[in-house]
Amino acid sequence: MDISYVWTREGWLYLAVVIDLFSRRVVGWAIRDRLHRDLALTALRRAVVVRRPPEGLIHHSDRGSQYCSVDYQAELRRHRIRISMSSKGNCFDNAMVETFFKTIKSELVWRTVFYTHAQTEQAIARYIHGFYNPVRRHFALDYISPAQFERTASH
């Protein structure tokens, strides 16, 4: 779980994502024009709905205020999700999500002039659901997509 920034002509947007470490699939995401805990909570709640995680799942994030908030911590405990946080100032502890942000920025964000927040959200949704999860090949997954990797692993 982490948050990054996307510039639009209407101002900054903040993108929060939850990635499944096993399959590299984006299982929850949210985008807002404010960097508040509700952004992270929305992404987490979407991931929980999609995955219905078993008790003991490990949730990893940095030590951002959104993840340390009482509401966010309570949501994790409500679903019996174990909390893991990066050591202070160590971005390498969250390399999986940082790699996703570099990928989406190089393949979509840096190649596009986003005029509106709505246009940006639609483009990111298409990228995640129409390309990244079902199509984009990953070296770490033996050059198959996250969705294909999950189908293969479940057999």
C-alpha cells in the first residue's frame, strides 16, 4: 500500500493503491484531490471487498499519517489483518508499490496531458483494469500478467 501524485491541469491528484505481493495485481485503489486518510481507507476497503482476505493477512505500508491513523488501524484490526510498516525513511521496504508507480507513470502518466480530474481517474481505471492487471507482463511472474498468474496458480 502506498500513495503517489499525478499532475492535472486542475491540480494534483493522489493515487493510493493496494497490491497483492503474490501476483502483483492491483486489488484496491482510490484517487482523490486531497491527501487524507479517507483516500487510503477507500483503497483498503476496495481491496478487502475484492480479496476477502483470511485472518492473518499481512498489510505492508510506509509510516505515513494515513496508515498510522486511528481509523485506518481500526479497519485493519476489524479484518484481522496484521500490520507491517517500513522502517523510517526506507523506501526500499515498499519496493513493490514503488515499482508499480514508476510503471504507471512511465507507461501512462508521463505520456499524457491530463486536463481534468475526471479524465485522469478514467484513464487510470482503464490502465489498471484494462491493461495492468489482465495484460501487462511481469518479469517476476515469468512474463505473464497478474490475472493470468492468478489463474495459473489456482489450478
